[in-house]
Amino acid sequence: MDGNGFGGGGFHRHGQGPLTPKQLRILIGCILFVAVSAATLFLLNPIAMVGAGERGVKVTLGKVARHSYGEGVHLITPFVSHMRTMDVRTQRITAETQVYTRDIQHARIAYAVNYNLDPMDAFRMYQEIGTNYQDKIIVPAIEGAAKDVIGKWNAQDLVANREVATQEILEKLRDNLGGKYIVVSGFQIVAMAYSAAFEKAIESKVTAEQEALKAKNRTAQIEEEARQLVLSAQAEAESMSIRAKALQENPSLIVYEAAKKWNGKLPKYFSSGELPLLLRLGNGK
């Protein structure tokens, strides 16, 4: 027998003789029991783990527990209960849908929606809808809200009021999904496209409106220039009338006006008896 109590003849107790067959069977039985118990515990797995950003839903014999389980480790009864996990983090849907405007114009919109499952109501969602709630309730609600809101707008008005329509769709989604345990945090119309023919018609209309505006501005400019000319002519006429009246009442002003315009030179030739104006006026003739 070596120092560990094991000899070539079998198991030995320390300092004593070898185990009897009965003792050996008991020892082997204990070892097997512990091993089987450990294996059974491992296979049955009575521990359920709920990860970060999740909520657990405990189902016992087909019955859903009336509350959601938070993150961490939870005990369950093997073969009787199991734990389903539901993601409650913010998720994003990006997709496209086809809609019609009020004036029956076909449009394709690409959208993005941010949402999350209400953590407190995870068990209710699982019980009433299941885990595939995105396809069952969220996507149909988005497309329904988009069709309802866009259907209220004419196509050209919708282009100019895209942000208003986006906000209306967001509010409608919050109202429709709030009672179904979904919290909608954002909605965007990423892109919006009409038929090629309609887009060309819009472009032509915009061009025509711009040309009409330019013509209107030019007309206003011409009218203003004409008005200024009329005012200038009226002012000139009034000025001449005032000056004529002043000359009639004061003849000496004629001399003054002539002197202002005279270059200081007398004509070399003039008819007999005809004197320059300044000389005639100066002589009182």
C-alpha cells in the first residue's frame, strides 16, 4: 500500500485494511448519485437568465405570469416553467410603402420609425400578440397612418408641407400604438417620389410661375418708370407756368434770364433797327 492508502489490492482506508465489497458498493453508489444529480441539474436547468435590455416572461404550464421579469437570474421549475425574453430596447424600422394623395397621385415613400416595447407590458404583448409583434401590429399601423395623412393632401401641397405631414403621422402612430404597448419615439419620411410624368408637370408649373413672377415684376418696374416720367413732366410744366407768370408780372426778369444765358458777345451783323434783346430791354424798348 502506498502513502495515499491505495494499494495494488484495491481501496484501503488510511491506516486500516482494504474496503469490504459492501463498503466499496456504497462508495461507488455515492459517487454515481452525485454525478447523476449534477448531470440532472445541468440538464434540467432551473435557472433562467434575462439579459440587458430585455424583459422576461415566465410561462408555467401554458399560463403567462402577470408581470415582467427584469434583468438578471431567475429560478424556474424545470419541465413546468420556462422563461421567454422580449427586447425592450429602441429599435428602428426602415421600409417603403405606396400611397395616394387627395388628387389621386401615386407616390412612393421611404420611412424610418424608432420604437420600443413598453417594459412593464412585455408579458401582455407576449400573451396577446406574441414575439412577432413588429409584423403583426407595427408595420400595418405605420402604413395605415401614412395612407390616412397623405390622403388628405394634394400632391403639390404635400411637397411643400412634408414636415407637417411627418408630424401628423407621428402623432397618429403614437395614438394607435400607445394602447398596444408600443412607445413610438420618432418617425421620418426619408424620401418621397411621384411618377415621372407628375414630377415633370410640377417642374413645368414651377417654371411657368417663376416666369410669370418675373413678368409681373417687370410690369411693375415699367409702370413705376412711367409714373416717375409723368411726375417729372408735371413738375416741369408747373415750373414753366410759375416762371411765365413771374415774367409777365416783372419784365425785368426777362433781362435777368437773358443775361444768365448770354455769352458776352454781340452778333457781328443784325438788321437795321434791330437791337439785341439786352440793349432793347436796357433802353426800355
